[in-house]
Amino acid sequence: MLRINPTRTRWRLLSLFTAATVALTPASPVLASQAMEQLFGILKTKGSITQAEHDMLVAAMKADEAKAAVPAPAPASGATPSSAPVVANAPAGSTAALERRLAAQETRIKQLESALSGTKTKVDQIAAGTKPEASTGLAGKVEKLEDILMGTKGQVEELSRITDNTSPSTLSKTELDEMLADKWYERLKLKGYVQVRGTSVLHDEGAPLNVPNDAIANDLTSIGIRRARMTYSGDLTNHVYLYAQLDFFGSVAGSVSNAVSARDYYADISLDSAREYRVRLGLSKVPYGWSNMQSSQNRLALERPDAINSAVEGERDFGAFFYWAPYEIRNRFKDLVKMGLRGSGDYGVLALGAYSGNGINRADNNGRTHYVARLAYPFEFENGQFLELGVQGYTGQFAPGTSSVRRPDGTTGTPTFADKKGVLDQRVGLSAILYPQPFGLEAEWNWGRGPTLSKDMRTITSDSLSGGYVQANYRHVFANQQELIPFVRWSTYDGGRKFATNAPRNQVDEIGLGLRYIPYPELELSLMYTHGDRTNTAVAPYNQTRADYIGLQAQINF
């Protein structure tokens, strides 16, 4: 048989009321009273408490406020007040004012705890003459009241902060900046993604399959983690933004695999309050090629096309870049990603920069700087369709790595180039992106000259190059917000691969068919089949491979 302790029941009811009272700061009693009366009214309407219990709680609340409203006697001259310091005249939003408010709240809580301890004795005395049976119904009500009050704890706490003007929703930007002025770490955000991929080579002829930017696409690897990215970013101040990205399964200098490596580490320094003019310093993406700047997290195809990626393998380098875009267009660049249209991100309408030219995480070896310029604009039509057009180019000297090879004439030797400072390396490219609403089309092409191994494998000279890709896709969004995106891509390239040892000529002609299914934002599943012909640029004599291979990938976003 269930026995109800009347002392415990009334003690719990009083405790719940006191806890709710403590949650509301005494700095604004009128707002607190209104909020508590509304809360008690809602509980009564829902049947959680009776009319009598409602009246009892309201009366107890008003009695407590009446006691709190009695002015304390003025302290003697020179005496130290025992109560909390008055903070009404403290500068609004200042850290010192907030700390004094907190001290006042803590003092008030201790006073209520002391009063609660004294009240418990009175409740015990009153409860001594109460029959257990009379409190059975009250116990059930108290149980329900406790559950409901605990469920609305967050709302009550937020209300208490609002009445004390310390809630972020009531602080001005200036006040919030003052609070976080010396706490830059509070502004940082953490995000990332992981790509687990399996690849199967269905058929190949000639040299072993070698895809420069996909270490998993070969006969010797079946499954692996292609990317595991973790990003920290945020505003250190109103004028300095920090971005750092690590890859836990990256490669270092193109040789060491599955190593933790830096992908990005840069600071954006804003030159104006609207942040339309920025200077980016550090390790970051080079603004060349829309597909290079688009995040691998958003790209439909498993890897970037060789024609564009061969300009800056790894897409990043050490450098200094200037970006400009009107405030409205900066937001548009961001929206093209947030809307699920898989944009490239905000790299400005105008981009100018100087960078090492040796590639990501590679030390400079020739003392020659590369220079890049890009102009792009995302047009928005009256029907809501977006079209982005861009033109870009770069120039510099590149000194490729070399090693001994067996030449076609049977001799062995290391290729050389005339100028130890490097070989002329320059390109110009065009981009046109029709964002999928629901039909989408991507097209990029570039031409130029770059380091290329001669046919006799004796010298490396600046030779012509050209290539690009075209991709069509269709984005279907179901009623439950799941997405299905089929796509087809044709890519071609004929030119030197400067980042490979000896800079051999790379000839690529491939077509790929793929499908991406997004059951919910945290998970994206991709399937892509590729058929074509490409050069094995990893092993001399750099023969062609004709292959069919398929890749399956699961991407987890967080």
C-alpha cells in the first residue's frame, strides 16, 4: 500500500515554488510576477493543479514579494552594507556590470536558501497534524507539477535572464562585443565531414590505373577513408576572421598517405566595416577554377576533373590574396551553398593574389612567385534561377621534381630544364555554372603552357596544354526533404602534370555517370561509374590505361 508523507509532499511543493522564484532575478519583480502568474494559470488550465493550489501558489509568491519590497534600514555612515551592491547605475552591457548582477543574484539565492531552511521547520510543524489520507491527491498533483516545471526550466531561465537584461536576445551588438572582447575562443565554430569510399576496378588495359587525385582508385585498394576533415573558424575580432582545417587522412607532399595534415590555415583581415574588402593571409585555396574552389563536401563527382585540378593540385598554397565583393553578393555566394545548390563559396567578385606556386604543404624551391587573378559574378534572374560566370588566369615559374628514368632509346638519366628557377607556367580559364533548379549545368575550360616532359624524356620544357569538363545534373527534392541527384560528366585534358615527378604529359578522356542520394542532411550516399582512357603519370614510361571503375561513398556531415 502506497503511503504518502504529507511533510514530504508539502515540502516538495514549496521547493518547486522556491526554485521557480530563484530562477527569476529580483531585478525586475513586476515582469517576474507576471510570468509566474501566467505559468501558474497555464498549469491550472491544463488541470495540473487545482484552483485552490493555484491560489495558494499565487498568494505565497505575492507574500514573498511583499517582504522583499520592504526597504532595508539605511546603513550607518561608514558602515559596509550587508546586502548585494546596487547595479542599476552600472554601464549597460559592460562586463563589470554583468559580474555585479551575478553577484547580486548569488546573494539573493543564498537568502532564499536560508529562508527556505527556516520555512521547512514551520512546514514540518504544520504537517504533524495533517492526516496522510488528505494528502494523497495532493501528492499526485505535486508529481505532475514537478515534471512540468522541470520541462519548462529552460524557458524560465531564459525569462530570468531577459528580466535582468543579460540574455543575448536583449544585448546590443556593442554590448555583446564588449562581453566577448577578450574571449575570442567563444566565437569559434567546429564542423567537418568524413568520406568513406570503396572502389572497384572492373576492367583495365595497359598500365595500372592511376588517378592523381584519388589514391583509392586502383587495383590494390578496395576501401578507405578518402577525407576526414575538421574545421575551426570564427571572428577573432570585428576585423579578423580565422579559418583552420585539418585532414586526418591526407597526404604529405604527395607521398605519405593517411597522415594528419593542414588543409587550410589563414586569416581574413577586413579593410572596412561591411567586410566587402578583405586580405587573406596564410595557407588557403588559390582562386583558380570554380571546381577547385568548390568544397569536396559539396561536389557531386567523387573527384575533381584533371584539366582544372592540374593547375593547383590540392587546390591550396601559401600566399596573400585580396578579395572584393559587395555585401549583397557575398551573401548570395553563401546562399548558393546554404540553399543546397552546391556553390563554390565566397571567393569574391574580384580576386587578386600572389602565392608560392609549389602546392599545398610544399616548401618553395625556386624563389619565384605565382600571380593569379579572377573575376566572377553570380547572376540572379527574375524567376529565381542563378547563373555564375567567371574568368581566371595565373602566371609564374614552376620547378618540377625529377628522378632518373629509363628513356625510350634504352638509356637511363634524369630529365633537366634550362632555368634552375623553373619552367614557364601560365593558364587562362573560363567557367559557366547554371545552378540546379532543378536542372543544372557546369562547364569549365582552360588553355595555357606548363612544364612537360619531352618525348625523349631528356628535358622538361614549357609546352601547350588544354582541357576542361562539362557536367549536367538534375536535383529532385522529395516532399520529406530527401534529395536524389543524378549526374553525368565528360572530362578531357592534354598537357603536362607538373606536380608529378618529371612532369609527364597526361592525356585524359573520361565519361562518368553518377547518383547522389541524401536521406537526411547528416548523410549523403554517392555512386559513380567511370569509363575512359588516361595516362599513368606515377610510373615511367608513363603509358596509357583504358579502364572501367566504380566508386561507392558514404559522407557523414557534422
